[in-house]
Amino acid sequence: MIRTTALMKENIYRGTLLLVNAHYPLVENEVKGLTFADTRFPNILLRREAANLLQLILNKISAGNSIVPVSGYRSLEEQKNIYYNSLRDNGEDFTRKYVALPNHSEHQTGLAVDLGLNKEEIDFIRPDFPY
């Protein structure tokens, strides 16, 4: 069963159902209620509701220690640094493909998380993920 939710344009930035992508920028940069995505990784934060759901999902699929959070909430300043450092280090084509423009990243909402295989070295921008 497919469910469709229609939102008026003025409502796409309210609540936890936010539209943030290359075409729709984030309009508010204040995020409240951040907590650890996983207590083993205290630098990776999410909004409380997202962190709770992430833990439920990882427990349900018995991920154990094999899947870990790589990146969660990012401030505008962090997203700018990631974007411009990637431009410098990886070039424009790579950056456009893998890194969101500042104010166009779901990570700035505190509701997005990148996950990866738990390995000694994890690529921050393109982490390996099990299929």
C-alpha cells in the first residue's frame, strides 16, 4: 500500500517531516534536543527521536557492532568546512556527487545519519555499507 502525503509549500519546514535537498534549503539552523546517536561515538549527535529510532532499527536487525554511525548532526559551519575541503581535496565533480551544499544538507536538521561498516578506517564521505 502506497501512502502519499501532500504538504503545502509553507509547511515543508515544520516538524520532523522536513524537505531539505539541493532544491530546498534549510531555513532554520537552530536544532534542539541533540543526543548521542550511539554512546560509543559521543561526537555523533542526532535529535532525540532520530537517535531512538536508529537504536531500535539497529537492534531489530541485530547489527551489533557491525554497523556504526559515521556522521550525524552538522552545524552550518561544519557543513561549509566539509563542502569546501572536499572541493579542494577531491574536485568539483566528486563534491557535487557526494557532498551537499551548505544549508542543503539533511544532516543540518539533526534527523539524518550516515552509517557504515565498523572498520578500522571509515571513509567519512563514502563509508562502506553492508548489503
